[in-house]
Amino acid sequence: MSCKPKDFYGNDGAIGLLRWLDKIQAVLRISDCLETHKVRYAANSFQGKALNWWNNQIQARGIDEAESMEWEEFKALLLEEYCPINELQKLENEFWHLTMKGADLMAYNDRFHELSSLLPHMVNSEARKIERYIWGLAPQIGSMVTASRPTTLKSAILLAGQLRDHLVRTNAFENKNSGEKRKLDNPNTSNHSNQTNHSNHFKKPNNNKKPATVRNYGAVNQERKNQHAPKCAKCNFFHFGTCLVCTKCGKPGHQANNCRSNPTPRACYGYKTKKP
């Protein structure tokens, strides 16, 4: 890594400042910069709007006092100027709700590393980093990583990658997504049976339905008894000798004890003519 600090213009908002601070602190650490020289070294990379802001600080404090301030105080001034609270809250909210999208574990890892570096106060220990990382994994991966109880973030990331590759090979992600898609495409599927029963309950009766045919079981019984007899050409039933004629209804093919017709005549309520 080059020991030349990266220029800072102050035009990229909160993310630009946090990335620059992360970079400059790495440069200061590698170059073994003295604590009393850190501010002077970092301020040398200011350009444009950031340089104007630093010149105002020198005019207000004096160059000796400005360049000799503590590093943490210097960072606090920069955060106050270029990282307003609303911008910082947006990043914190994104980090708080960061989750893995589908099977794209690489994108999740990259964003997790970036936000955890920009917002170290949200994951200020290794245990907090592991907990937050597992929480954002896909459920079928996160549950198995939790069961393994990783002690380092590196081991959790390695196991998550292995599990992700296995689920991709077995098409577990595709099956899950297709099942969810079917549910979204057919949101009323689960209520289909209830709607069908509801519609049938209030269904109007069909008045055009054909009446049920009444079978003459007497004739059927008689036909079964004489099924080995020849078929009569007159009545179309199977019997020996003369045709059977019912003494009640007068129809052939059955006897009076098997007759199902009602011989009682109905009264006539027809139109009556007036007497002259």
C-alpha cells in the first residue's frame, strides 16, 4: 500500500468521508506516523471544499493549535461537518436491515464488510459481528451456521459459503423461490375450496332438470325370474306361456302384487259450465 494519503474533497457525503477515514487511518498505521503528526499528515490531503474548511479552522485556532489537536478530536470535527446525523442514520438503518438477497452471498459479504468498517460502533466486538452477520443470512443457511456456533467472523463466512454452494447444487434456492412465486401469482388458491363451497351453498336450483325415471321393479323382478325363458315378441319380456297382465293397472309385464301404480282415480277439478 502506498503511504501517500488519498485526497479528500468533501463532496461525497457521509460514505465518502467514512471511506476516506478508513483509508487514511490504514496509511497512518503502516507508515508508523507519530501521534502528534497525524493531523498535519492527514490535512495535507485536503482539496477543494475540504481545504477551504481546514483553512477556516487554522484561522480560528491558529496553525499550531489546529495541527496539534488529538486525532479523535480531528475526526469528530470532520464527522460534524461532512457526516450529518441524518446521513449517518441512513447508513445505520441500512446496516440494521441488511440481508442476503436470494443466493447472492458475495454481494452480502461485500456490503457487510463495508458497513461494519464504516460503522464500527454498531459491531464493536467479534461476537456482535458474528451475530449481526448470521442474522442477515438466508434462513436455511443462518440456522445451520448458528448451530455450528462459530467463534470468529471468518469461520462463519467460510461455513456460510459452503452451505450456499451446497444449496445451489441441490436447487434448494430455486425450489423455494418458485414456491413463493406460485403463492404470489395465485394469492386466492388457499381460499378456493371455501369460495367453491360458499357458491354452492347459495346456488339456485335448476328447474330444467329432467325428472328421475321411476323403474318398474315388479317387471324387473319378473324378468329376473324368467331370465331363462324366451323373449315375448308382444310384450318384450321373458316368460313362458301367455303374457302377464296386471289386474290393477292393466299393463303387461308384471302381476298385481308387484304393481307400483296408484289405481285410485283422481278427482277432476276441471272447468264447470254454467247452467243456462
